[in-house]
Amino acid sequence: MEESAFNALAEAELARIESALEASGVDIDIEPKPGGILELEFDNGTKMIINRHTAAREIWVAAKSGGFHFRPLDGRWVNTRDGADLWAMLAALASAQAGEPVELNRAD
């Protein structure tokens, strides 16, 4: 995949993630940073970073429980280790860090 195509795909996904987090109703401070980075801070002071990694053509998530890499595959972003869906994992990771359920709905 060309770098420009990947960047456009990843930026669109990051924008959807930001919108879904804002719509979740959970108090998460979301700060978009230059270069395709979303920095999330939870009420308990923990942080999560979601960013595009252009060289690897992946979206990376750094959470309290570890780091995860996701590649685009058939219209989804899947974990490079086990094939898990980005959105399901984000909801679980955010729920764990927030200490309350975080539901994320992906809008196309």
C-alpha cells in the first residue's frame, strides 16, 4: 500500500476512534497530536496512546496493559498477533483503564 493511501486510511480510522470515544459518555480527555497521534488520559491519570505508524503500515496502541499493533485487512484493523479486532480491543482496553464500561460504535 502506498504511504499516502495508508496515511489517509489511518487518519480516517483515528478520526472515527476519536468520535466514538467522545460519544461513549465516559470522561476521557482526548488530545489529538500532530503526526496521527491520539493521546487519551483517564480520570485515574493513566494514559493510552493510539497512533499511526506509517513505516510499518499499522495503527499502534500503547495501553497500561501493553502495546498492540493493528494492520488493515478486508475493511478492518486486526491485531498482528492474534487477529483480534481493533475496535473490540480498544473498548476492552479503555474499559480496563477507565474502570467502567466503554462502548465504542464505529461509524462509517
